[in-house]
Amino acid sequence: MQKRGREGGIQNRVPRPIPGSSSLTTFDSQLSTVDFPPCYIPISLAMENAMPIPQELLDILVCPVCKTPVKLAPDNSSLKCQSSTCRRVYPVRDDIPVMLPEEAKIAPE
């Protein structure tokens, strides 16, 4: 169940049992609820609203080791250095490129 928060955003609401009730499945007519902040969105809901990395960002990203442009992998899970000598592959986590050399893997030739 969802409702509009004070700031106008939608907040998730979870029914909770009536205090003193013997059954956990008994709810009052108003559905007593607990509000969670918007950051507690189920992963499945967050993933269907996932945004791809903007092309403007991809245009300026380069490998931090060799300064060669990187290219997004077909599955959007990594960025690959275009240099034939570097071959580093940087992960993308939660739609954020992790451009740290220690996080990169070396792609096979």
C-alpha cells in the first residue's frame, strides 16, 4: 500500500497488527501502518526503474590507467577500456561506473 508523504513523494506502507490482538493477521479498519523512508524500495521495484548510464557521461569517461576511452558492455554491467594493451574492464554497480584500477579486471586477449 502506498500514500503520499509530506513532501509529495510516495512512501511504502506496511500493515501491522492491532496491539493486543491474538492474531497476527487481524488488522483494524484503518490498516494501522508503518511508514518507511523512500530509500527502502524493494530491489525488484528499483531494478525495473533502473536508468542506463547517460551517453554524455560515457562520452567523457576514460580508463584511469591509460586514459583511453571506455565502452559500455552489451549487458550494461561493465565498461571496457578500448586500448589493446590495457584491456581493463571496470564494473558498473547500481548504474554507477566504478572507475578504480583496483576494482578492474584484465580481459583476456
